[in-house]
Amino acid sequence: MPYLPDFKLETYFSRWEFNAKYNLCASDTESLSFKSLFELADDTDKNLLEDITFGYTETYGSDKLREAIATTYASASLNDILTFAGAEEGIFVAMKSILNVKDHAIVITPNYQSALTIPASICDVTPVNLDPKNNWDLDLTKIKNSVKPNTKLISINFPHNPTGKVISKNDLNDIISIAKENDLYLFSDEIYRLMERDESKRLGQISDLYEKGLSLNGMSKSYGMPGIRMGWISSKDHSLLDKMERLKHYLSICNSSPNEVLSIIALKYRSLIIERTRNIIKNNLKILNGFFQDYDGLFDWREPDGGCIGFPKYKGPEGSDVFCQKLVESRSILLLPASVYSSQLMPAPENHFRIGYGRSNMPEALSELKKFIDRN
């Protein structure tokens, strides 16, 4: 795949995300308002806001920002952090910096499309599917058997998009062992971390655990600040970070100075913000679990391990694509059909769809969904 295909998921959202009344497949949590963040701020924080200038910022990100991000890791310093204009830019830069045409990559699927299509536009890629018939479990044997002499990278994402799966700590350690034994980079999208149902199952961050590990994160999901467009990668491989920084010169060049300051303040109060996020998810999941229990003849559902999205199966005769289309066109309720996760390398899990439960209006959207089902 020597090109980047249409980003089907984002194209679908371009058509419907801001036109549908209810976004019931949102991959983020309820957005934090500036007013809410300002109410958390102390005088020092407010001085930072007042002192903002609208000039260029450092390509790596300011020292204050990277210091704030580093505190979210067990063993990171500011020198281990490179920031981006959103986590998506981090995926692009990392893959373009690590891989070349002679390489091979292993990617866990299904996933956010660019995690697969960007490396596939560079080199040979082997997708390793989570098992929809076994609670989205990961078969480590498939990863081991996929390693080739030219394999350079394994890409993972837990809590997983779109299923919410969290693998066991033993499985993660086994993946790290495979990477170490074969001297591979291990790219870990950790954007949904801190939203696990059971905190004892929370996985460590790869950049804390493995010298060739890259941890991707940002302000979009757990922090409810997607409009800030702030992402980052943490890694102990400083020569790779330098290479990635030079590629960033061709893209965003640097971050927005106001957004850097807002991120610094939000990270200072991250425990309060994360608690807010987790409470929304907890309350919504009670309602969502009840909904799926009431309609268990129509859907296969199991509560996800983490994150704010799930990937249930629709059992109606017309299939999930038609179901989602009718729903958005007749009731203005947006769900994301599994077909947007298909690619030339792998089919989508048949008749699944993504549903989100991180938004405050989810109960209202679910009530409208019930009306649609009962009438049809």
C-alpha cells in the first residue's frame, strides 16, 4: 500500500459528526470547559494565562509543558517527551521515522485506521486481530509467528479502540519480551489509559518498561480536551526523538502557545479531571448495561475493560451498516459501523458497531435509540 487511502472513519465523521443531534459513538469524554478549568486554577495558573504571548513555541514543546507531562510517567524526564499537535501527528511522525520500505511491522487490529494504514503505506505489515468470539482476546502466538527477519516494530493499543479491551499484565510482559528478543520498537497507543473499570488491571506505560518503547498519549480522551490538539510521545530513545522532531518541522512545526499553557494547568489538576471523567463513565455504563440487557436478543454486548467506547455486535437481519444508516438518517443518532474499520489488509469484524459512553448526553441519546428500536 504505497499510498494513504481514504481515512474512512474520519470521512464518515466529516459527514455526520456535527450534523447529527446525538453522537453516540464519540471516542472522547465530555469536553472540559474553559470555565471549569479556570475555576480549578490558582493565582500562579492565572498568571500563566495572563502572560501568554502568541509567538512560536519550541518544536519539542516548552520545558514547563514537558515537565508536566513527564510527571504522568513513573520514570520520565522532560528530555523523554516530544509533543505534537494532537496524538494523530504523533502516530504519523513515529511511523515515518522508524520504518522504511524494506521493513516489516506487526499491528494489532481492528484499530484507529492510521495505526495500520500509515505503516502499510511505508512497508509490509501483518495485522494481528483480536478475537471477537473470545472477548477480544489477543493470541500471542500470532504475534510470535508474525515476526520476520526484517520486522522492526510492533504496534499495540490498550485500552483498545474500538473494543475497550485491556490485556493482562502477563500478556503485556510477553509482548515486551518478544520485542526485546528481536530488538524491535514497541509503539503503544495509551490514549485511553486511566479509564479502566478495574484499576488493578491498569497496564504500565511502555516507555517506563522498555528502552525501545514509545508511549503515545494526549489531552483528548481521559482529560476531555480534544480541541486543545495536544499529544505527545514518551521514549528513552533520544536519538529517535530527535529524528521525529526534525520530521515535525514539515508538519505543525510547533504547538499553539495558549494550548500549551492550558495543558500545563490541566495536568496540574489531572486527578480531579480524571475523577470527573471516571464518574461520567461509571454512571453511563450502568445505564448502557441495562439497555443491552433489555435488548439482548438484538445485540451481543459485554462491558469493556476500559476506555469510553465499546464494540457490540448487532444481530438484526439487515446488518450493522444499514442499522446505523437508518438510525442517523431518521433519528439523528450517530453510531459507527464496523465497515469503517476495514482495510485492504483485513476485513472488519462483521456487524459490529462502535458506541461511546463518555458524553453527558448519552442517557438522552440512548432513550432516543430505544424509541427507534421499539418502533422498528
